[in-house]
Amino acid sequence: MDLQTTLAGFPNATPLDGLDQAWKWSLGPVLHFAGVLSEDGTRLLQTNQRGRHDEELARAVLAFAREHEQALIGTDRPIAAVTGFSADGYVFDAVAATAPEVHGHHKAQNPDLTAVTYIVFPAFATEVSGRESLEEAQARYQKMLSPAEIGREAVPFLKMSFDNPRTGGGSTNPGRALTYPRMLRQEIPQLEGAPGGFVEWENRTGEVWRVTWDGEWVLSGAEGERRGMSLDDVLDVADRTLLLT
């Protein structure tokens, strides 16, 4: 496949100023795309924006991605991220990349292009662990992160399991599963008065923490066991564990 010819043939495609072998194109007023060829010219690094559009941000993401392409697309990880990114007016501090089997873009109209396309997007260091399975990477990219929304907030990586004999609530999956930080803050307070219950979570660095109630809060994790904490203290620790980079 001649990638340069393919990209130049996209609707409304024009060269992306300031970056060699890069193009921008759009589908109507809502969907905006930009892409740059990898250093060897065999793969496409593509970034997508939906709604709010910022060409400067797209150019910065693509330039950073090509500079760090070995770490982003040179491995067999379905999703990867490199920290150290910055762009004026934004608080993103990383760029992430998803493999073809994660994003599936171009699949309907040009499946050959899908196989060599990696979607890159501005991200936060807390969002990608680098240990995601294919299914977890798909869930993060397709459902949880809203990567085409450049005004989005961070969604820190979190896997959680819980059981609460008082409320009858609990995990239905084996082991810990991906969820949103708000779920962690929702379930921890429910443990009060529920001996035998627990909330367990894993952050992006792989640390595992566990909260139980036996007449007082018991927090176990990387720092050992802690007791005598208030609920606010426990929730504060939980928040901080998700921000570790």
C-alpha cells in the first residue's frame, strides 16, 4: 500500500503544515483527523478530534508520537503511553497509542489501512498501565477514555473488586475489573457496618490496596496495614493511589 497516495486521497485532505509526511482531513464540521507516517513510512500514526478542534494540538501530538514511535508502536502492547508531553492550554502530560486490533478505524472502507494504523491521542500519565490485555485496552479506548475529546478530564487506570454483605452488592467478575474512580469512592463508604466485606483495587503501577471494616476502617496496601483512620482519610488515600505515576 502506498500510504502517501492513500492519505492524499482522503476527503478534504491537505498537507499538515509544520510536519513532514503529514496530512489533515475531515468529515463534516464535527470529525477532524490528522496523520503522519512513521519514520520508515510503513505505518500511519493518526489522531482524531471530535467536536472541538485544535490543529496545533494535533500537530504536537503527532510530532511527539513520531519522536517516540518505538516506545508507542514498537512493542506488542495493545495500548502504550509515553509521558513528558505538553501543549499550551492543556494539562495533558502524555501521548498514548492504540494498536489496530484495539481501534478498528478504516475497517469498513479500507481494512488494509487498518492493519498499519495506530491511533495516538493526548493522554494523562495516570491512564495507561502498559499491562492491559487486548480486551482491557479496547474497553479503555472505546468506552472509558473518550480520546477524541480534547477537552476531556483524566480517567485514571483502576481495577476493582468488592463484596458487601450488608448491601448485597459485589463484583460479578472473577478478579479485579476495570472501572471508574467514582465507583471506588462510592463503594468504600458502604463498607461501614459490614464486617466481612471488602473493597480491593489496583492502580496503574500495579499496587493493590484493600479496605475492610471491623468496627473501624482497616486499610492494607503498599505501606502495610493502617487502622484508626477516618473515612475521609481512607478516601484521600484511595484518591492518591490513583494519581501515582
